[in-house]
Amino acid sequence: MFFRLFSVIALVLLSGCASSPESKKPIESVKVTGLKGKAQQDDVKTAIDPDVLFMLLTAEIAGQRGQYDVALEGYMEAAKRVDDPRFAERAAMIAMYMKDGGKTNEAVSLWLKQDSENITARKIAAISALKANNIALATDHLNTLLRVDPAGFEASVIEIANAMQKEGKLAVVSEVLNAIAVKNPDKAVVFYIQSILAMQEKDQGLAEIAIQRALKVHPDWDKALIFHAQIAAMAGDFGKAKRILKGAIIKYPENTKIKKMLAQVLIKSENFEEAGEVYQSIISADSKDNESQFALGLVYLQLDKDGKAEDSFKKLLEYADWKDRSSFYLGKIEEKKGNNDKALVWYDKVANGPFAFEASINAISLLVKNKQFIEAESRFGNLESQFPKQKLRILLLQAELYSQQKLYQKAFDFLTKAMIDLPDQKELLYMRALTAERIGKLDVLEADLKKILQKNPDNAEALNALGYTLLDTPGRYREAEKYLTHALKLQPDEAVIMDSYGWLQFRLGNSVKALEYLQKAYSKQQENEIAAHLAEVLWALGKRDEAKKIFFKAFREAPEDEYLLDFQQRVLNSAE
């Protein structure tokens, strides 16, 4: 997403509500010893008589002991007797901590009488009114916030909206804002916030109207211009977003945030050349803008300009925050070139950050590709403890490592052990099923695939695997057809499924129909097994030259492929 509709920051004034009073978490102390000295407000002189002082000390001790009801009564009584808003504030905070709405309202009312322009008190009062659906009172409190703190009004309302969204009362906030907008038609910020809330409620039409009203009041407001572009981008209208942002750049040529958003819009619309030009202009103005330098490298990768991408990433290697992610992409570039050893060096440089796991996995995959199986397996040692959230991927990759070495029994045993902790994990079930087929445990294969289908009857991958496997048993062709027809209906353009369905037709004696599906599959994916199936059907139809052409093309590239070797032995050699 291009933006977050709401800040993640919670209301400071609500932070005490996170725990229940039963947790006995001590509330931060208010020291009463200095109330007659420096702690007094500059404009209010308060004299605390002995009774009130004793009351405050009792309240403080009670609070520290977790006796919050006693502490609350003490501060409430002190707030009523002494013209010092700090006591009412303290009472309000304790009442909120106790989730006592009545006492909170009473304390806040006292607080506002003594300090009518206190922003925090107004926020609490506004939230209380909103919870009670008191539109008039909530409007009054927010209007006061707009008057006393215009610069902070946006942040205050967004914070309040966050709190009310959790209560399911965002619509009430919108109603209050409508009332405020009527009273303040010259305040662009009100319309701006309305637009944000409308987008949160997925009402794009209202969001567009509100942001246009904000811009009518304040046509050159950069923040509103950016949000207007965000609304267009969220709707997929990248052309409109682009026009808005280009217009904003004319007004604010030095605004990097607008330029970066323009680049993102251009990337979303796959206009990578122009996005690259925007990032280049940003970097020309500020060579230390590492974020743009990294983004430019990614754009170059999209344009297949690997050399320029490499230059961009290498410029970032000296910066700690960018070294790991740049090393990752430099590894990707070398891997793309076929320089696996160099790629491995780069991947091994990625020690931390969001790319660390992917770099580790890519490194293992390269080792497997290079048949360095011992080294690959040694790397699994600490991988799971380093990345506990990636346990499943690690297990699957380790099982694949054994399969690559044709250690199918070892892979099967490994997966069986893994499933003790993850018995219903469909990826493990699927992989064990495929491995079971390799060692002749067709009963396990069938059981595992059917277990997947019990919970996921539309799992095309499992349907295809089960149907294809049943083709090895002549008496179960019709059962196989049921599974494969379902899979084909779910994914009619998937080459592997078309291949299975074509092979089914061949087994049923429908060679012409089989050829149709196998040719479609082969045109989409020139995979060895598909090539072997297609060649066999062509051979059966008397098109032997065409069959040989398909076979030898695949065989030159994969002379050790088991499916091609099987076709050669069963069909070609027997015909000689």
C-alpha cells in the first residue's frame, strides 16, 4: 500500500487501560511533598490544609498498594477541594485505569473546569461523548480542540478515530466531523480528516469529495495533494495519480516525498523507465538518499539493466543499514549470470535484516544445484533456531535436499518425523506423498493426499497428484478421471494438470484427445515428463518422426531424466 490510513500510535491518554486493576501494576507516583513549592502552577496559588495533605498521602499509599478505589476517592476529593487541575487529572487517569466510566467523566469534568483548554482532558471528554453517541457534546469538545490547538487537531482526531474504530464507532466520528465542517467551512484540515476516514471506511467517492473540498480551501496544500494522489492510486487510476503528483512537483519542486510517491505510482503502472528517471533526479539532488539509490537498483533489475543495478547496490555497501539487502540483490544478479560461486559469496554476506533468511535459503539452493550436498546439509544446523518462524520452509527444503540426492527413504523418514509436531500441515503431507511414491508406499501417498482433500477439497495440486498416481492402476482409471476432471476445472490453463488429463485420455484409449491436451501442455511448459508423454502419444498415432524430434530435443538438455530414459527404453529401443 502507498500509505497507512491511521497512525499505529495509541492514545497516550488511554495507555493505562491496557491492564486490568487485578494486575496490581503500580501507577506512577505523583509526589506531594513539593506541592507548596516549585510544583505549584505559576498562575494558581494553592494552599493545602493538613486534611487535604493527609488525603493525598493516603491516596498515594493506596495506589502503590494496588488499592485503586481508595486512591481514586482520595484524588477526587482533593480535586474538589483544591483549585489545582493536577489532582483532577490524576483522578481521571486512575478512573480510566479502573475502566470506571462514571468516575472518569466526573474527574474530567472537574479537570476541564480548572483547565478548560487542556488538550488531553478534551480528548478524553470527546471519547467519552462519542462512546455515548452524544454528537452535540463530542462536537463541542472537538471544536474546542480545533480552536485551542489547530496545529495538533489532525493528530488528535486521528488518535481519537483509532480508539473509536476499536469500539466500532467510526461512523459516529464521521458524523461529528460533518457537524464541525458545517461550522468551519474554511478549515481545510477538517475536510482532509474526513477524506482519511472515508478511505478507512472504503468509501472512495466520499473521500474524493472531501479531499477536493480541502484543496478548494487550501489549493497548494502538499499533504492534501499527496493524499488526493493516493486515493487515485488506491482506485487503480495511476494516470490520474501521476497527473496530480506532477502538478504538485511543479508547485513543490524540492519536495522529495512527492517525487518518491510519483516514482512508486510509475512502478505500479509498470512505467519503470520514467520511475528510474525520477529516482535519478532525487539522487542528483541528494547523493546520500540511500532509499532512492536502493529503489533505483530495483528498477534497473526490472528493466534487465543488471550492470546499472549492480552499480547502484555496490554504492550502498558502505552503509550498515543497506549492506545486507544490497548484498542479497548482488547475489541475485550473479546467480542470474550463472556465477553461482560469486552469488554464494554475496548471499553469505547477508547477516541480518529482512533478507537474511532468503539469502540463507538461496545459498543452500545453489549448493544443491552444484551438487555440494554435504555443505548444503551442514547449513541446516542452526537455521531453524535462527529463523523459528520459517520452520516449515526449512523442513521442506531439507526434505528436498534428500530427494535431490535420490535418498527417498531418508526424505520420507525425515518428513514422517517432522509430521509428529505438524500432523495436518498440507505442504508436509503433499511432499511426503510424492516421496512415498518414490519408495513404493502408494498407500501412504493416497492417504496423505486424501487427508489434504478432506480439509481442502478444491486443492488442485493434490487432486492432480492423486489422479495422476491412480493412472498406474488400470482398474482405477475412472476414479482418476474424477480427480483430474475436478483439477482441470479448477485450473484449466495449468500445464501439469493438462498433461495429467492428456495422459488419462491416452490410458483410456482416446489418443487423439490425449494429443490435444498434451500439445497444449507442452506449448505452455516444455518440461521433460510432458515431453515424454507427448512423444509416446505421437508414436502411438504413427507420427514417429515428430515423436523423435520432441524426444531428442528434451534428451539433449536432460540426458539423465528418468521419464525420458523410460520412454527411450520402452518405446525407442524396442522398435529397433
